[in-house]
Amino acid sequence: MSLEDPLRREDCDVLVIGGGNAALCAAMTAAEAGARVILLESAPRSFRGGNSRHTRNLRFLHRKPTPYLKDAYLEEEFWDDLMLVTGGKTTEALARLVIRESEDLGEWMEAHGAMFQPPLRGTLHLARTNAHFLGGGKALVNAYYATAARLGVEIRYEAEAVDLEVENGRFRFARVRERGAERLVSAAACVCAAGGFQADLAWLKEIWGEAADRFVIRGSPFDTGRVLRTLLTRGAKAVGDPRQCHAVAVDARAPRFDGGIVTRLDCVPFGIVVNREGKRFYDEGENFWPKRYAIWGRLVAGQPGQEAFCLIDAKALPLFMPSVFPPVTGRTIGELAANLGLPVGAVEETVAAFNRAVRPGRFDPARLDDCATEGIAPPKSHWAQPLDCPPFYGYPLRPGITFTYLGVAVDERARVLREDGRPCENLFVAGEIMSGNILGQGYMAGFGMTIGTVFGRIAGREAARHVRG
Amino acid sequence: MSADELLREAERVMTICNACRYCEGFCAVFPAMELRRTFAAEELRYLANLCHNCRGCWYACQYAPPHEFAVNVPRALAALRRTTWQEFARPKRFSGLFRRNGLAVLAAGLAAAAVFLLWGALSAESGLWAARSGAGAFYRVIPYGAMLGVFSALALGALAALAAGLFSFLRQTGTKASEFFAPGHQLRALKDVLRLTYLEGGGHGCNYPDERFRHGRRRLHHLVFYGFLAAFASTTAAAFYDHVLGLPAPYPWLSLPVLLGLGGGLAMTAGLCGLMVLKARMDHEPADEEGRGMELAFLGLLLAVNGTGLLLLFLRETAAMGVLLALHLAAVAAFFALLPYGKFVHALYRWAALVKNASEQSKAG
């Protein structure tokens, strides 16, 4: 029987490509609307969930407190926060849609198996805006997979969509590689929620050249962007800067992929950062770390060899969250430099110049204090204290990519927009693959999950509606 | 793995966890971990005993194998916990009983059964297999003085060994006696013990026997725990009847010792059977497989104590009474003899760890 056969029954009503938060929200919503759903997760079961498995919380609009969220978080404040991080690079209609549709999202999530906890130490600054998943993103993903299975969604692991057949803006079938064999899966509608392309090293190299060889990919190795690229070559309109990614400074000893949260380093504001030549290159104390950590990936990427080294002394060690790799140590600055493989003389000179430039002040990590340098470039504007308390510690840094911004343009019904601006009738997207519509630059903690959940639900609903009429 | 290797593995895992902290809502281990930056042996021994093995952190872990970090907190802590019990055990020469605990329990049980059966056969007036009734019927099988002597000695010995074990816990976890015996900390720990707060998984239950959150294990444990307390109360009441009121056993059905004993025995039996069923169904990946023999031996021995006790109660008017009494006493004797050298000590050290936890969390604010 050929695919042209008009009597041929589709393999399913809704095909969901991807296995993270957005894909699961789409699959559950479509199944609840009565659609027969197949979900393709390219990863094996133990690594299912894409980057969602590394997430921890989600931001949503709420008018009153919940057991796990303080006070209220309303549309205008939410919108202002988004403006602040994106610098206005957003699509207002879509952004406001996400914000409004996020209202009381926690209740919907709990009804689908999610569990929350009140934030404890460490994340209290998010206690009002972000609801924390009990056990983190993998626990959330586990709960969603269980719910999806109960709703009758057919889940296929290690099943990668390698190509899509789209004719005149109409999805027909996907070419799926599953355990070595290739087959076609047809569906009346398709939701693509397969993430960005940050794990495709060749693609990264196309953009950043050899430097990309030294990048660490913080998330899933399965987020290769294959579906994103297919959509773009099949006539979808691109959105977001193809050359930009969200990158932070991570420990250079991190695994190439999937190191997640534990490789981040929060020591920068409490020490100095030098490059492999032993020279400082940016104001380490410019602002609070949660407001600055996301620029350090790019800063480090701009240094020779895409590496840098954060140096602190003994009094700074207790001030930041411990990280997974122990610091390199030295009884003197020179010994530390040698142990880090840095030019000893240059580092000693940099530290001595820095120490001389520190002006007295009242050190206070909880506020933008008045401990600053004077007369050196770059300056250190806050929390500047001389490195004079041995032993000395050093952490090697590399750029760690969290996600890429390039995506597929959508309308308010999550339909893929074609290059001419017309929507595809049965092809939908959700999650990181389209978040560039809303997050043109920057990042706001827990907002990627908000976009994924809201657009996942819209895509699932619209796909089911398309099938069921 | 050797004790040193287990310590190193626990240290490795806790260092990764402390940089992640996603699991802090599950139990007390993670908030306790967050008070530290490094993990010396004494802190790891404490954390291992604070872990209730609820397994929430196993299913939620983004670094669980096959991830290259291969984080398996429940297994690492359970294996370390097992070796700490051996280290805490006093007198030290008995600590080897932890190593092949299943075998030790079986041998002790069989030996005790042989001794009591033989003893009963020799001392009972008309042989073991004969119906007896009326006050003091039990003592006509095993004489009063001997029974009192043997069980007092076993109970006192067990108590002394447990107390010595507690002090080695305090010493080897760097816990000051003053913080441990503070009434406020004891009270908070008592609440955690009586509720099994840390099998509640933040309100959803624990992931046992598999990935789903369920309250089954906590409820079954409550049956065993409160059943044990009821049985203990029954024994105490019987001792009071016998030694103070001068009323020797057996007691009528509607008496305090029988009602408490029956209720407790049935609750414990139901709880133990349930726990065994869960254990048979549980996921093995987060389990400490080497500790399995000890766990089964403990459940089995408690079940033997209960089963023989209940049978004795139901059949005490029949000719089987003598044999059942001998077997029940044998099971109880084996239970007391191995009390400080088997899974029972989890209760002692968990309580001690919860007190330490109450102390340091109240300090941290």
C-alpha cells in the first residue's frame, strides 16, 4: 500500500517529535482531546527529556500565594522582567500570550503529575516568581511520561525523526530511524518539539569556527537540531539570531555533554579572572552574579584558547556554592599559577596590581558594596578584596552552551509560519525550537519551561483540533 | 567494596549532589549536606544513617547511570550505612556478625530452637506434647526461674551493647553528648521517628518499590513499628501482672497482655509480610545488594517471633502448646541475642542521626 492511497489510515492522529517538557505537554493535551498520539524520543529511556531533565523550576503568573510560591506575580511585572532580559527583542503578542496563559500553570502541571517544593537555601531569590519541581526536571519529566502513557500516548524511545515530508505547508509523514531501521510514520498533524541545535558540534563549528571545539555543551547530547534544520529547509521561516547562544562559564573539567548544573562556578564575583596570559579582561564585580553569569560564557569564548581562570583566596571559598570539581590549590599565588599551567610572573604581577588597586570598603556579598578598585583597567566595581589569604584556589573556565536562539517562526496557534508568512495547517512547534520568537536574547530563569509548557499545550490542542475538527 | 572505598564513593557522590541540590525537598540528607562543603568520614557516617532509603533522589537524578557521573545516592549510602553498623558495634569481637548476617540469624534461630525444644522435653512434666491449662501452664514447660534468668540476661546484654553502640556512633560521627541529649532536639527527632517524616517524600510518599510515589512502605513500617511497641507493652503488662499482681500467664483473651500482644502481633505480621512483598518487587539498581541477606534475616526473624507467638496464643489449650512455646521462646531469644548485630540497629542509629540533624538544623536556623 502506498502513502498516496487515500483510504490508508494514518499511523496516528498526532505525531509528536521530541521528548522533553514541551513535547510531553503537547502529547498529553492532544491525547486528552481524544487524539491517538505517537511520541518520538530520540534518546534512550534513561536520557529521555532533552534539556528539560536539567531544569529545576518554572515561572508563572499567579495572583495569590501557593504552598510553593510567595505572594503574587502579575502580568506587568512579568512583562517588565522579560523586557529587561531581552532588551525588547521579543514578539509582544506571543510573549504576552505566554505570560497570560501561564496563569496558575502549577495547577495544570500538578493535575498531570508534577510535584513542587518550596525553595530552600540557594534559590530563595526566586521564591516569589518560580515554582520549584520536587527533585528537579528529571522528576517532572518522569511524572509526565507516566501520565502520557496512562493517557494512551504511544512512546517510542531511540526513535529519531531524520526527515519530514511537508507539501505546500502540509505535513504528511516523518522519516524515522528507529534501532537501525528506517520507516515512515504518517499523521494527520505533527508537533515538532525537539529543541535547539546546541549539541550539533559541526553546526556550532559552522558558526564559531575552531573555537567551538572548546565549548562545553551543558545539556543533552541528543539536542542536535535535526528537526529544526529540516523545518528550515522545508520552508519554515527562521526566527532568532542564528549566531547567538546562551552561554555561561563552566568548569573546564566538565564533561563534553550533559554536565548540567553541577559544573557551573559562582566564584567570579569573589575573586579575579585571568586569561591564559595571566591578564584580567573584565570587571568581575560588575553586578550580582545571577544578573551577570550569562555574559561570562561569551567573555571566556573571546579569550585566547577559549579559556580563563578564576583565582580566589581562602577567605572567599565559603562565599559561593560548592561546585563539582575541587579547586586547584597553591600556597602562594606563584604556586597556584604554576599548578594551573599559567605564566607565573604574569599572574603574580596581575594579582599584585589588583591588590594594590583595592580600596578599603565594607565587604557585603548581599548588596552592591563599596569594595572597588581604583586605577586599574578593567576595574572591579564591587566585592573587590585583595587576594592575600593563603592557600589560594583556582578554577579553570570554559564557555558552556545552554541553548541556541535560532528557531522557527510561529503564530499564536503554534502553527509553523512559512517563509511567506502563511501558517502551515497541520504542522506545529513548541519549546526551545520556537522560543526564539519570545526570547530574542538573554534569559530569564524558568522561562524556557514556561514557553515550553504553554506552547506545548497550545500545539497539542490545535493539533487535536485539526484532526478532530 | 571495602569500607574505605565505600567512604570514598559516598564522598564523591555527595560532592556532586552538593553542587546540584535539586533533591533538597526529598529528605533530611540533602539539607544536612548543604551545611557542608567537604565530606570527612565522620560526616559521611552520619549522612549514611540519616538516609531513609526512600529513593526519591534515585529516580530524580539527572546524573544517575548511564550518565558518566554515575550517581546512585541510595546505594552508596546504604552500603556505607551497613559498614558503619559494623564499626559502631560493641563488643567489637561480635561485629563480624554483620558480615554474614543471614547465616548468623539462621544459625542462632536453629540453635535456640534446639536448646528450647530439648530443654522443654526434659523439664516438662508429661513431655512436650501434652495439653496444659490454668495459671502457670507455661512454667510447667520451661520453669519460671530459668525463663526469667535467660531473658533478663539476653535483654540486659542487648541493651548494654546497644548503648555502647550509640556511644560509638556519637564518637565516630563527631556528635557531642550535650547536643545529643538536649531535650529539644530529642523531641524533634522523636516526631520524625514516630511519623517517619522522611518517607513522606515532601507529602507524596517514597519511590518504593518502583518509580511511583507511594505511601505503602511508610504505612507498612508503621504497622511493624507500632505493632512492635504494642507487643513490647504486652510483655511489660504481663511482667507487671506476674511479678507485681502475682498473676502468672496464660491470661484470658480479654486481658491487657493478650489484647496488646494480639493486636501488636497481627499488625507486625501484616506489616512484615507487606514489606517482604515490596522487597520482592523493588527495583534493584538503587539497592545495596550485599545488605539484602541482613534485611531478609531481620524480617524473617521478626516474622518467626510473631508467627510462633500468635500460634501459641491460638493453640495454647492444645497439646501443641509445649512445642510452640519452646519455638516462640527460641525465636525471641535469637532476636534478643542478635538485636545489636543486625538490621534492628537501623532504628537506633536512624534515631541518633535524626537527633543530630535536629541539633544542626536548629543551629543553622
